[in-house]
Amino acid sequence: MQKITIAIDGYSSCGKSTLAKALAHKLGYNYIDTGAMYRAVTLYAIQNKLVDEAQNIRQQDLINVLPLIDVSFELNSHTHHSDVVLNGVNVEHEIRGMEVSNLVSKVSAIKEVREKMVASQRALGKRKAVVMDGRDIGTHVFPKAELKLFMIADPDVRAKRRQDEFSSKGQYFSTDEVEMSLLKRDMADISREESPLTQADDAVILDNSELSREEQLEFVLKLIADLQFISREEQSHH
């Protein structure tokens, strides 16, 4: 079976990483959570006092230390998923908190940060057999990906998912707090100058508001099977 690149974009808490992980596991592909890479840089900024009292990033200071920031992945033997490693330290738990969530859009909007992360993402995905999710994968990181998905979901469904995610990690926030955080993230993602969140022209829209995880996986596996069939048909005509 031909190895392909699968690019999954969409809004926060639309289940991108859940689907991407399931696909990677089913296909034996590598999964790369690009959002986690930006979260790791955000955590570095917080840890190194590169955030002022008004919750703004000290942008030039962060750009200056970018060469000191190394973001990588390591396989977690318990979850069988890749954890994020920042400068040799596993930070998978630390990057998922509300403080990082509220600042990550500001960090990911910085041109120099995006350039560094995109270079890493392209290097990780150059051998294909990869599932990558984020905000600009199909439009900027891998514009020639064989399969592009753009995920959407009802705002209330997204807020509930994010709230459950926080709760599972022992972090409790009101529905209003979570909805406000998501809304701010959406606005920042859509309006940023560097590679804003937009749907690629050739992306397949997947609204998973009412779909189970199994149904989503089935839907995408069918798309892949159709792609493989079309590819074989084309080859037989040459």
C-alpha cells in the first residue's frame, strides 16, 4: 500500500489529535502533534519569564533564544503515543494546562517561531507515512499532502470536550472560562498574519459534532481506500 501524508487542520478541540492518533495507530504511521510543538515553546517562554504582567510575550527576547529551544518527541511505553520533549525533559503534562492554552496563539503567531517549527515538521514528515495535525498543515506545511482534512464541530460540543480534557487532568474551569478561551484561540488563529487557519481548497470537511470516534476513523479510512484505488487506476492507464 502506497505511503501517504495525511494533513489534518481545524479549530481547537475539534478532535484533530484524537483522530490523528487513531489513524496513525491503524495505519502504522508516525503521528506528529504540531500544536504540542508550539505549546512547548510557549512553556519555555513562561518558564524563562518571557511573558510580561499583561500576558504579552517578550517577542524579541523569545526570538533571540530560539536556537536554545529543542522540541522533540519520545514514545510513551504506557500510552503508545508520542510525548513532547522540551530540551530533554518530558513536558507532555505541563503543556496541556490553561496557562499555556491561553498564550500559545500569541507564540505561534510569531514569524520566526513558525519558521523554526515548520522546518522541523517538514523534516519529520519528509518520508511520508505520517499523520500531522495543526492549523496550517494542508495549506503551508504540506500543501501537496495526498489527503487533507479540515475538522469542524459545534462550539458547545468543542467546549464540553475541552472541559472534559481539563477535568481528566485534575484542572477544573467553568464552561464560560473554557468557551472564552476557545473563542480567543479561534480569533487569534484565523486573524494572525503568519499562516492563518484556513481551509485548503482540496481539503475534505469533517464535521464530527455527532460522530463517534469509530465513525470518524471509518470515514477517513474509506477516503484513503478511495485514494489508493484512484492511484492504482491511474497507474494502470500509463
